[in-house]
Amino acid sequence: MVVGDAVGRERDSGIPHIDYQRMNFSQPQTPPSFNDLHFSPSISKMELALNNSNKFLSKIATNDGHGENSPYFDGWKAYDTNPYHPQNNPTGVIQMGLAENKLCFDLIQEWIEKHPEASICTPEGGFDFKEIAIFQDYHGLPMFRAAIANFMSRVRGNHVRFDPDRIVMSGGATGAHETVAFCLANPGEAFLVPTPYYPGFDRDLRWRTGVQLLPVVCGSWNNFEVSLGALEEAYEKAKESNIKVKGLLITNPSNPLGTFFDKETLKTLVSFINEKNIHLICDEIYAGTVTKDNEFISIAEILEEFPTICNQNLIHIVYSLSKDMGFPGFRIGIIYSYNDTVVSIARKMSSFGLVSTQTQHMIATMLSDDDFVENFIHESRKRLAHRHDSFTRDLAQVGIASLQSNAGLFFWMDLRRFLKEPTFDAEMTFWRVIINEIKLNVSPGSSFHCSEPGWFRVCFANMDDETVTVALRRIKSFVLKNKLIEIKTKSKKQCWQNNLHLKLSSRRLEDIMSPHSPLNSPLLRAQT
């Protein structure tokens, strides 16, 4: 999908008009590829041979629905090609495009050292090896499901309780989203998704399922908040295009915005899906990254407080330990559905992407330690807030603004003033400057299907303090250099204008004193 083609003129409501007929839903957005950055080598003979053999493979295997033809992933490749290292490669690319939470690994390491019995691969925990290593039901270890349900409640301020019997495992949030999509929609049917949204959704929900994602266009005119008008317009445009909408997908807290929905907005969303009789999928994988206590509101709280607000069979939550705990490598994805049939079907599907019982055992032991969990959540929020606030404050000092936020592992940076013109082509041109010259991998807004060029997502929790200092130094250096260029350009322009003024003044004086000037006419001389 090409955002520039999707967004037409703005209507009186302030919501850009969407022409779905002009949009290509069969493929995700395809801005300039990684090859345009001149990092990758030429295609090898082996790759050519593989391309020639594609006709013998399936359509899923050979299409580009995985979504890697996006600047979001190209930035990762740029980093992999030339990774920053303080000693070995101090001029390399700094990875600021990966939403990882590394700020509390010392707390995890300390707990593991104190609890060797949590692992079945240590002498202290080895007595459980046989029971954990043999086949386990894909419902998951009971202690694991209970610990996950309890942790989900804890990171939501204990405002809501979760039933362990509704916990369904999956291979990370990626697998969880795909499983939900398989359960709720047929190929060709669609989910509405407010923009900007996580680029991985194009892969997670679409690649193998054949499901479409239709944007609900949000923008800076109202701080990217989701409005009922935008929802209705997207839904109606889908109907006009004969696309059946099966659900609404939201990320709360938002990736990439770092914001979260208030109670009234959540009630509006729930009422909307209930009226349309479509599903609501709530991705809450950043619930524990909210830096101000008791402010985040889960969709589960809305259902408990307003039990008759909608048909609860339409509500489904996706969760993971990848962000709140910083465990993306453990591939712990969770589906929590209020629909008994979805729970049953998703559990059967989970056999294709289970969490290993060794991982379940260790995580269950860790999350059952209430003192550790309480301290971890508190300390993680404090460290995330400090890193976010100090980073955005330093950027503000050099005139770089960002959307106000207090959740997630990133912030939404406003670089619109650096674009030569307000277009997505100009955004991509400037993004190449950021990658090639400033040597930072930040993700352009177009890769998140943002409706406005010039916004970038910056991840701040995946690096140490020293790397943050280097990144800020590079940004400040670029801004200072850019300001000097602007000053010189303005100075040259002023000099040119002054010279032009002098030339024009001299010319006017010459004209006045020329023999053909009216001041030199015999009639005027006679009158004076």
C-alpha cells in the first residue's frame, strides 16, 4: 500500500479522504528498497538460481507479503552491514529502530543468579528435568498460565483480573496475531487499523492468512487520536469497495506513538465494533511500559466496568513478554479471548508455535516471585521514564520536537522542518541522510503507514547510556551543521539582495540624471 495514494484531500472534518479503489491491498507499502541505499552486494548466482526455481514453489513462499521490502526492515539491514561499536567500529550505524527493552537486564540477571533452581539445566533444578522434557499438553503448564495471568494483572495496576483458563500460548506476539487472524477472518476480508501502525502487522496478520488491513487515517491535526468520524469513513469506504470488515485492530499503548487510549475513547471503540458486529483485537504488549502509574486502561477494565457495553465474544487481547520484560528471544506470546470458541480453536492452532516447557518453567518460577515482580515493574517504569525524558529533552534543546507520550520503548519524532518539501519522497531522501551520514537507524513514518511525511520513530531502550550520548552528539552535530548552512544561505541571500538593491538604486540614479530623464527636459528646466 502506498500512503501517498491512499490519502486524498482533507474534508471539512479534518479527516483525509480515503480512496480504497486506488489502494493496493494485495501488497504492503513498498517504498525504495534496501538496494537503493547501496549497502547490499550484487545478486549472486545462487540467488538467480533460486529466482528461476520460484515457479516450482507455492504462492505464499514466493510472494513478498512478509513485508521486508520496507524501510523499516531496510534500516535493520543497514545496521547489520555496519553496526556501531564504541571500540571496534565507532563510526558505525547506531540501532535505534529496534524496540527492545534492555534497561532492566541487571535485575533479571540478579534474580537468575539467586534462583538456579528455576532452570532444569542446573544441578539445583535438574531434578525436574524429566517432567519438563517429556511431552506437555499444548494448553501449557498450569503454573505458567497462572503466573502469566497474575503478571498481566500486575502490570495493569491490579485493576482487572485474568482467567488462567483463557490464556493461550503462541510463538511470540507475531504468532498470536496470526492465530487470531486465522480464527476471525477469511482470505480477502479485512481489519481496520488506525495509522500509524506497526509495520510487522503487514506480515503477522496478512502474509499467510490472506487478510487485508485497511487504514483508519489519523494525523497530527488531533495528535494522531482515533476519532469516530475516521472509523466510520474507513468502514464505509470498505463497504463501497465490497470489502468485508471483520474487525478493528488497535495497539494500546501505541506503537509507534508511545501514547495510550483514555477511557472515553476505549468506550467509543467498543461501542463502534458492537454496533458494526465486528471484532476488536487489542494489542497490549506495551502495557507494562507506561511510565506513570495507574494511568493505563486495559480493554479488560472497560468490560469489567461496563459489562453490558458490548458482546464480549467480540473482544480479544494479544500480549507478550517481549516488551514489558524484555524477553523477545523467549517467544512468549499470549492470546486472551473472551470468546470460548476462539480460545478453543486458538489453543488447537497453538500446537504450531508453542512456548517450550523449559521456558514456561523458568518464567513461571520468576513471575511467581511477587517481590521480584513488584520491584521489576516499578524500576522498569522509572528507568524508561528517565531515558525517555532525558532523550527528548536533549533533542528539544536543539529544536527537535516529538509527540507527547509516556509509554512504549520509543517516541514519535517530528522532523518535518528538515524535509525539502512535504512529500514522502522527501522523507525517504532525508531518511537516507540519517542512515548514511548521521549513521542512525530510525524508522521513517511512511513505513508505519503514517498519513503525513516527516515523522520518525526513535527507539531509546535498546542501548546503554554511552551509546545514547553518541547518538545525541551525532544528532546535535547535524542540526548545528544544518543551522550554519541556513545562516550562510541567508547571509548570501541578504548580500545578494543588498547588492541588487544598490544596483537598482544606482540604476535609478543614472536614469534620473540621464539626458533622457524628465528632470533634464527643457520644459522642466524652464519651469524651475
